[in-house]
Amino acid sequence: MKKHEEFMEAMSRCAIVECADGFKMSVQAHEGAYCTPRTNNADIYTLVEVGFPNRRETLLIKYAEDPDALTETVYGWVPVQLVTDIIAKHGGMVSGEVPPGVIPLEAR
């Protein structure tokens, strides 16, 4: 496992999302994340933090903290609908968790 994946597994409050096609990403929302509201245990989030996808996802690029390292960076204040769209694009979730506000579309 890569060093950043180990870090994310240890620090994540929501388990890493894995989609049907093998795409993975961290999706987080809490007081230490780039999200709205920036608080723990909100009933619903409108913007969330995505981190360390295992491959380039063009829908995320404009949110990248480091656009030169797209699989080694975080993406702040990503709209929850966009995260839901990314999950759908990759065939739905086979494992993982998402914060309230992101629709956890399951793979068929």
C-alpha cells in the first residue's frame, strides 16, 4: 500500500470509496476538512473534501490543491452532486462511506 493510502486509511472518518471499475477516492467532511459546513457530524454537507484518487478524474481537476499531482493531492470544497456524479460515472460504490449529502450510489 502506498504511503498516502496508509495515511488516509488511518486519518479518514469515512472509509475510502471504491467504485465498480476500481476507481478509489477519499470523501471527507468534518471540522478539519475542506467542506461546508466545516463542522463535525453535520446533518448534511453541501461541499466536501475529496482526496488522493487512485487515478486522474477530469471532473475534479479544477478543485485540486496541487494540479501537478492529481493522485497525490486533496480537492477542497467539491459540490456533493459532483461527487455523486463521479460515483455514478465509475459504476457505483462497491465499498466505502460518504458524508451526509453525497448519495451513496451502490454498484448494480
